[in-house]
Amino acid sequence: MRNRICLKIPKKEITYLTKIMEGYDNLGVVSTIDPKEGLVMIHITPDTRDTVREILHHLPFVTDINED
């Protein structure tokens, strides 16, 4: 199991997602892969994976989640 989650979100929501992760004491660190396409990666730990997934589940703008 790798320690990252890849997402495709609306590009206008990248900053919002970053702030959410920061607000949860950096449960995950957001890296932008392709800002034009809205592709981001969240670096996580095995201990934070479930919590980050739960947070993502409640966001209205996450369109595609790929867990490596």
C-alpha cells in the first residue's frame, strides 16, 4: 500500500483542498500534479489514510479518487 491518494478535482478547488488538509493539522500534504486538469496528490501515512478518505468523502467537489 502506497502512501498517497491521487485526485481529479475542479481546478478552482485546489487551494481549498490544500487549506482543508492544513486545517486538519496536515493529515495529508497536497501536491498539485497538473493545475490545468485539477490533478492533485495527497501524501498520507498509513495512520491518516482512513481519516483523509473520510474527509474526501464529504467534500462535494472530489470527482475521481485513485489510491495507489
